[in-house]
Amino acid sequence: MTTYPSVKATRVLAALLRIGWQIKRQTGSHKVMHRKDYDDFVFAVHDGEEIGGRMMARIAKKTGLKPEDL
């Protein structure tokens, strides 16, 4: 079981931007995000979709996002 709730993709994107991620480039719905000291992260979810808890845990592992950041 994860500690992350299901969240809308727009809310996840806003949280990533708040913790220091920047959109490096975008092609369609694929946003390549960049943050110092991290590998680039491809955020490829449509804005209206909801992201489940397991996928949120994977995103958090790669980006440093915490449940309280949402």
C-alpha cells in the first residue's frame, strides 16, 4: 500500500513546479522536466487524467516529490 492518493495530473505538475522542476521542452502531452541534481523526467500524462497511488510513488522516487507537496 502506498501513502500517495490518486491525484489529477495538473495538480502533480503544479507540485513539481513548486518544488523546483522546470519544463525543459514539450512535444504534445510529453513534458521533459529538469531539476538540478536529478535526471531529466518525462511527464507524459494528459492534464485531465488521474494518476493512481502506485504511479505517484514511482514519480516521487524519481523526482523527490513528497505527499505533503501535493
